[in-house]
Amino acid sequence: MGTVKTTQFRTTVPPTVISASGNTGVLIPPWGASSMVVQPTVSAYTSGTITYEVQWSFDGTNFYSADPKDTFANLTATGAPLKYVTVKAPYYRITWTTGAYTHALTDAPVGYTVNSPTSWEQGASAFSSPVVGAIASALVTNAANSAIVAVPANASRIALLYHTTAIAGTANVLYEVRWSYNGTTFVPADPTDVLGTAIAATGNGPIKELPVKAPFYTVIVGGTCTSATFSVDTVATSA
């Protein structure tokens, strides 16, 4: 862990008058950060319920919500709350809802990986490249599991990006990650590493970040579906 210093806060959006929903565009977490704080400062408020969310991207183009979502409590007045988040992908952005207000946005690193420098740097991400198709696309029946795959080397946390291409039966899929010490026998975590909200339609996302609990993992299909066809991309988020 590190210590947040005044000099480490950077401005991602300068003071701006807001009249419509929007986002920061592509941002890169501070170099080497495994966790950070983000801060919206609403300096003038007229109307609207302001909801901020930190969203994540493996490629800098396609952004997804985390599971659970990295949202702030709604604002209906001026204020400057701090949101602590673990870094879940090489890229992120902050979205906001419509209204009439003026805000600025900043971020700062809090924790850093063991391979990061002793002083903070901003610039290219320290992440290894995400493994696209770490779990290859396959049809998996309810209560069955995907292939068992190895956790990225030296990772203490990983993020999984789900891609669901088909759902059979009732469109309600709950993915659960289970763990294995030998690459053969897998067991659930306690509490279970299951998505907080069932997936009810095909598409991409969410991103689920988890502490690593064993050298291998697999994904179990649950919910009320009879089967799901899906793949998973993976990236190490902390060494």
C-alpha cells in the first residue's frame, strides 16, 4: 500500500459546466497502481440527480461496468466525495448523468503492485496484456463448468471479462468462479465468487475482479438457463 499525497492527485476533467450525460473518455490508471481514489468535485448545482460510475476497459475502446458496479452515492447538491476502487483493467473512464451543475474530476493512486516504482509515475499502464479467450468460447450446460485454466503468473488478483453469445432456456445466467489446487478438482470459494446480477441477454460484460485463491480456476454456469455459450478474457490486476 502507499499513501495518497496532494501532489499525486491529477485532474482528469477541469471545472466544466454540465448539461448532459457524458464521460471522461479513455483514462489510464496511475502507473503501477492496484487501487486508487477518484473524486468528483461539484462546485455549483442547479438541478438533476448526479450519478457517477467508474467503468473499465481491457482494450481502451469498449467499456463495461464492474460487478458490483463502481458507482457513487447520488449527489443532489455541491460536494466532493472520494471513491476508493481497486484497479480492474488497463483503462478506465468516469461517466456522469444529466443535470445542471459544474464539476471537476481528479484521481490519485493508493496501492501499488510490488513491481511498481517507489515514486508514482503517470503514463502507460503497468498491466500485462489481457489474455483474450483465456477461457475459449464453448457451450456449457447448467451446473457444468468451463475448461480449467491457470491463473496468470504472479497474480494476486485477476479480472474476468465475460462474453455471452448464446443462452438456451430461460435467459438467466449466473456465472461462478471456482478454484483448483491441482488443475483437476475444483471447489467454490466462501463466500462464492458469483456475479451479483444474472445475465439476461447475450452481449459483453460485466468485468468481475477477484482475489486469487488457487493456481487454477474455472467458471460454472448457474441460474435458470439450460446452457450458455460464453468466453472469458482475463488480466492480472495486482501482483
